[in-house]
Amino acid sequence: CRIQRCNADYVAATSPSHALPEETPLDVDYCIALRAYSVCTRKTAKSCRGDLVYHSAVFRIKELFTQHNCSSDGPTSSAKAPGTPDPLVSELCNYESRSGFQKKFAHCGLFGD
Amino acid sequence: PHLRTFKDEFQTCKVEGAWPLIDNQYLSVQVTNVPVVLGSSATATSKITLIFKSYQGCTEQKVYQATTEDLPLAFSDGTRTGGWQEGASSLRILEKPDAGQVEIQADYIGSTVIIRQVGRYLTFAIRVPEETLNLSEESAGLQLCLHGCPKNELIQEHRLSLGSSSPLWPSSRRAYTVEMATEQCRHILQVEDVYFQSCVFDLLTTGDPEFSMAAYGALEDLKALYPSRLKLQTVSKTINVATGAPGPG
């Protein structure tokens, strides 16, 4: 279970050191960090089953989405050079790396008359 | 059209009008088939609509639609990618070097789609992870790729009596004889398997020489998407298309 890593990434993304001294993190940036946090927890769901830290994080994320009026749909990363994907999101959005290479595939075709 | 299902069943169906090929939580695919020759029950695909459903963190919902008039290199909203990761999108339309062919890669669901235009009609091929399908679930609704065509939509005739007269290809209107069609398909396809039979069927039904490329394209798609399935293509009970009798296989 890698929930501590999700927690650490979220804290790092929302900590004041990320912003300029007088700058308050924008809501939009906060929502991006929260979505990334949510994605991270979902990714660990299987291995974290029964882990109290994990379940409290999931519960807290739900509350934070409501408190900050964040939509669950939207970007999960920002301030990156184009073409530089977030490794966490990249893994989530790549079925083969997420599920391993032993998965079975099926084929369907429709052609001719 | 000829259908190869996820369970590797091979069928030829009427299915005139709009029919769902796939409908699950990730993807919906619907095709529209129209009659190819007046007086024949054979139809071919004139429209394909794909809906890639929203997948949180990876892509918003995207719709792709191809018709016989237009095989676009973009989704309906004009974009060629889904999701928010510029340059590394997990849903994208690829431009293929061959004209008349589009490939859509949906990495987040491990799926790839190839759509071709052959003559006036369209072909469809997809590779998906088995775990995204409910292969054993009987109540998953009508999905031709999953359950095949309904029995009353099946055309069995071409497998049973290619050599005899058939309402599918009345002799008065035939552009091809069985021998001519067989010869042309032999030039294109190396193995006399179900794809070969489909090629002969298509030529006899339409009289359109371009149609012989539909089976060839389908085989190319299978090679590209799922090379390990190629060994299953050769059916053990090959029909001798010239005589209608079972072959030595």
C-alpha cells in the first residue's frame, strides 16, 4: 500500500512553498492537486484494502471536493512542459502498464457484405 | 457483413439498419448497414459511431463518426485527442499512411480501433482487454461483437451452397461466376479460410471487384491488432467453394 506517497505528493503540491511568498494557491490549482490525490488513492485501492490511513484519505478527499467546490472531472496536473506527463497519471491512463503485460485481449471485426 | 466476434465466432449477417457492436461502461460502438444490391438481403456498413465514455483522470467523453462520405481524422468536436495531457494523450486518432484508414488508440482501456473505407463501405476492427468485457454475462444486452448476430439475422447460405443457385446472387444479375470470384480472391488471399470465403461471397453478392479488398483489409487489421489470433483463422472444415463440398481439411 502506497497511500503515504499519495499523501506526501498531495501535501507537497498544496504546501505554501510551491507558491510565491504572498501568493494564495488558486482554487483551480487546489482542485488539480485534489484530483491528482484522488487518482493516486484509486490507484492504490486494491493493495490498500483495509488500511485505515487509506480509508481516511478517501473519506477526507470526498469532503475536500465538496468544501472547495471542485469537480471530479478535469486536469490532474499543471505547470508542466507540453508532452511531459505526470508519471502517476500516465500509469493510470495506460492500461498495459497498469495491469501488467499478461492480460488477455479479444478481437472483433466487421467487414464486407 | 461478416462478423468475427470476441469469442472468435465467424458469422455473416443481414443486420440491416442500426445495430450495437459494443456497449459497455467504457465504449459504445454502433454501425448502420444498408442493402448493397436490390433484391438481396446482404448489407454492408455505411456508418460507424464510437463513443469513448468519460474516464476520470484520463479522458472526457469523445465521439467519433465515420460515414461512407467521410472518414474523418478527428473526433466530432474537431479534436484528435482526448484527455488533458498535451502530447501524451491516452486517447488519440492516428493518421495512417494508407488513405482510407483511421486508427484510434485508447491506451487507458488498452484498446485499439481500425476503421477502413473499402469501396463504398466501411470496415471495423477492435482489440480490447478481455477483462473489460463481460464475456460470460448473458444479460449484457444486444452487442454483436459479444454475442454475435441474432439467429434470424444470420446468413448461412454462403457456407453451405456456394456452388448452387442462390437467391443471394441470382444468375441473371451475376457479374462474377463462382470460379471467377474464387480466382480473384486467390490472387489476394493466400489461405482458403473464412476470410477467403467471405471474399468470394462479397464478389458474388455485389459484383464489385473493390469488395475483394474488404476481407484482405480485415485480415491485415487482425495481423496488426492481434497477431497471435492468426493461427485460429484457418478453419478445420474448409468448404471447397467451387463445388460446395467439404474440403480435405
